[in-house]
Amino acid sequence: MLTLEEVKKAIKDQCLDWVAADNRVGRNTMDGHLPKLGFAPKGREPGGYWRKGSSNLGRHAGIGMGSFFPDNPQLVDWGDARGNDYLPAIRDQKNCGACVAFAVCAVMEARAKIIKQDQNYKADLSVAQLFFCGVKEKDPCENGWQIGEALAFCRDNGGIGAEAAFPYDLSHTQCINDKNLIPPVMTVDKWRKVYESDQRLDAIREGGPVAGAMVVYSDFLGSSSVVYRPTTQEVIGLHAISIVGYDKTAGAWLVQNSWGRDWGKGGFARIAFGTCGIDHEYPFYDVKIRLL
């Protein structure tokens, strides 16, 4: 495992311009405690797609194409759309491989704010309900999950309740799925997988953040600012994220993570196009939600 100083030297030697910084995730890793990631692709995920070639979430939700961003923009950032921040607060999955649930909830929460066109709309979903009720295998924190399975649970369960009704607490992981105790506030109607480069950009611009996945290299744990490019081939695992925008000029995806605000730039990162498998190994999940 690379030390922080080794990462800084590799950045300098490779003439890269991103900054490695000390943070809790990196320190824990140096102590031999690898972060729990939790993206575990396997088999054929359940379908939930709208017809190929049909309009995406932007039109389904009544949001006109380009109503927030112009056609073919250089920069799309849902944290600054016409001066409004439609992104949910950064959360921390802690020592549990629940990244898929965090990424899916972050996408749903952001899209709820976009649909309402209200950055102050309260849309905090229960990650605990989605993860601890949705994952059917034993020891979900150790085994991880798939994005399609999480979206299917949201749809088939009739929705997900509010965070306040079932908070994420690793000392209380028993499923609570009684609608009298945790009434659903938001659901997923359908989704599609997006593979082509232009369609990935359009999905984010027209509809909002999308769920995706990435390969995590050991130096990513200390990422702090500018555009991240791996300096090593040392892979830690696979991780689900919310992709909240892109910057063509910088050549980067804008990513919301679930490792707390101490990591990255307040919990966010810019990851170079063509790296970490984000835009060529794993699809984006473009999601149509419905408020209940």
C-alpha cells in the first residue's frame, strides 16, 4: 500500500497536477484498515428500463432539455446550476460496503430537488432501509451490492422512507420495512443503463446526477483537489458513486463520494475522463424517480 509521501512523489515524477492530502480514509488505510467499498457487479441485473431511444428523465419529469444548461456546454455541475446547489449533503458509509445504497440515494435526492426546482427541498432518504432491507445476502457490509438491484428494490418495495425514520447507524442494522414505521416518500419508476459517451453527458445534463461505478486505486484514498489521475495500478476494489456533472475543459467527471467531508474536496472529487473505468467499464444509471 502506497504511503502519502509515495503518492506525492509519484504525482511529481509523473508530472500530474492533482494534490494528495492527509485524511481519515487515507490514514486508516496506512494503518492496514482498507475502506469498505461495496460495488459487486455480478450476473444479470433486473430490468427497469424505458424504451430504447425514448426521452430521458428530463422530459419524463417535465424538465425541458437545456432548461438548466445550454446545449453542448463545457461545464455541467448540479452543485451550481444557475446559482443553485441541487446536491444532497455528503454522507459517510463508514466501515460498511454500502456505497451502492449511498450512491442511489444521492442520485434520487438530487433529482427530487431538481424536479421541485428547489435547492432547499428536504429529500433525505433512509440509506439504512435501502441497504439493510434490500440486500438479501448475509453480512451485507462485507458483500456489497449491485446498482440495478438497489433500484429494483426501490421500485418493488413501493419506495424508500426518510432518513429520520430509519437513520444509518452501524450498531442498528436490522431491517425496518414496516410502512407504518417508515412510510415511503420517494420511489423509482424506471431506469436505463447508458454506455455511449455522448449519451452519458446528455443524461447528466438533461436529467441530473447519475449512479455509476469506478475502480479504486490505492492513491485515490488521498485525493483532495484538482483532477485526479491514478499514479499506480494497485487496485483496492470497486466503488459506487454519484456522478454529478462534468467539465470538458478540464477533462473530468464531477463525483460525489460517500466517505465524509474530510475526504477529497469536501467529499467531492474530479476524476479524469478515461480513468478508473467510470466511462468505459461500467454504465451510468439514468433514473426516473417519483415523489410520494
